[in-house]
Amino acid sequence: MNYLFKFLLLTAFVISFSAEYDKYIDMAWKTLPELLKTEGDSILNYFEKNKDTYNINPQLIDGFRDIRNKVGNNEILNPDDYHLIIHLATAIGMKSESGCYSGVFVNPLTYALRISAMQTENRSVYLSAYIPIDHVCLDVIKKFCGPLRDVTIKKGLQLEYVLHCLSEDDPEHQVMLDKVKGILPRAVILGDKNAKRKLLEMADGAETFDEKIKIIELLGEAGSQESIKRLLLMLDDTTEIRHEDGRSESIRYFVLRQLRKSYCTEQIFTCEFNKAYKADISSKNNENRKIVNKFFQKVALWCKENFNIELENLIKYDYLNSNYWGHGKITRFHNHILVEEPTPEEIEKELKRLREELIKNGYK
């Protein structure tokens, strides 16, 4: 009876979770004015209820209320209205309602609002609403394939994460495959066998620290089962680079950082990773070392249970990076990760940089 109860409880949770995503996916299909007409009140209630969790500026909520009223009065939204809503979507993006910071967008409402805003014909608004791959969680983005595929194909964009939405029988599949032929990891995402083989060969041939860092990024972006397995195996890689001040950087840190983007809905790669990271950069006392080692043991168990991969080296370590020979601590490594979560303003600044890079690379 106890097992039956657990099964029913788990089944109910899965159904509820799926139904919740269905609601947000339906929202993403609509233009922003259409969405605000039907869901404006519930979205406003969400912002008000969670303003402390997400540290939302009350003036932004007041602005959203005014925009909702404009839509109710059949007034046309201007670009500033769109930008305010995109800013709100950003503010709630990287933290779950439980307060767990992920480093990428995990909130389905963020995706719904931004994809909805992407349907505008205003280029400035579209580029603000577009979700850069650096902030995408594949676990979540794949659930929005329908509306996301529709809006990006219409705009003529070839974004890596959109390629995950093109099955082999999709009319756009071969079109995109011809465009990205031989380009890693995009060709891998579309199932190009030669590209898959080349990527794994590159992983086998990576020797230097920098080469391995690049491979970690490519494997994570490709997102195939073979790529993820190879990525997980690299957690056992003992390669490190040491600096003159005694600070070290390890391959396992960069792998875990990539896994946080690939599995942002798994607490082990978000909340527990954050806890281990903060312990790692703090005083190197026995307690903090135990926290990091215990985290590694949990990761090893997760790999065994989900991919049948044994990690013998990882469980022996008790530090991620900052393994100082001397004293002191460090708060960031080459801007790869912040100890404290960024503010919405800092996220917007980084998104602006990525958008400028997008325009520079010829995206319209």
C-alpha cells in the first residue's frame, strides 16, 4: 500500500507538472497583447506574490499593471512597454520559486513572456526578447518547441537551441542541415553522423586544458546522449591548471558548470552545486572540504543511476577550484561564474552584450 501511495503521488506530480507547462506553452503561442488580455491578471498576481523571492522592483510591477490596463482599453503597446515586461521576465528567470539560483532561465513564465514578445515586428523588441543560448536551459526550452520553432523560422534565425526542435520529418530539418553541414555542434543536434563522429574524435584528442574546456562547451551544446555521456566521463578527468598564487582550476568544475545548463531542473546541478561552490571558495577547513566531497559523491551516484557511469576519481576530491596553497579566497574565475547571483540589471547588461554580438554576426 505504501509503494502504491508513492507511485500515485509521483504520477500526480508528473501530471500536474506537465499540465503547468502546457499552460505556459499556450501562453507562448500568443502575441503579447493577446496574452495580457487573457492572462494579465494572473501574471500580475504572480509578480506581486513573488516580488520578494525574485527581488522585483515595485515600480516594475506598477508599470506592468499600467500596461495590463492599456491592453484592457485596447490601446497599442509601445516598445517601452515590451521592454518593461521583458525586464520583468528576466528578473524571475534564473531562480526557482524555492529560491534556488540556476544560472540559466528556468522559470517557464520567463520563456512564455519572451517568446510571446519575440512575435513583434519591432526589431529592437525582438532582439531584447530573444533568449541567448548562454541563458537557455535545454530541459525547459525543448518544451516550448512549438511556438519557438514557429517564431524563429519566420524570422530566419538559426539558433542552436531551435535546432533541437526539428525532427527528421520536419520540412525545415533538411534545409537547416544543409546550412549547418559540418558546423559543430549544430550539425550534431540535427543528427549528422559525420559531425557526431568528429565531435567525439575531438573529445578523444583533446589534451591541453584549453582544448578540453572548448570540448566541454561543444558537448554540452550538442546535447545528444553520446555527447552528455562523454561530458559525464570528463568529471573523472584529473587535469588542472595552477596559477602562481596557488589558485587552481579543474576540468570537473567546467563540466559541472555545463551540466547546470543542460540539467537546470535537477537540484543537484543547481542548489547543491551552488552550496558546494560557495564552500569551495570559502576557508579550506575540514567542514567545507566535506561539503564538496559529499557533493561529488552525490554527482557520482546520479551518473551511476542515470547513465550507468562509474566515476572513480571524482569521489576522491574535496575541492572544485580555488585550492589555495596559501591564504585568501577568490570570488570569480574569469567571469565564468559569480559567487552571488547577479541582479536583474547585471543580467540585462550581459544580455545586451550578447544581443550586440548577435547583430555583429549578421542576425536580423
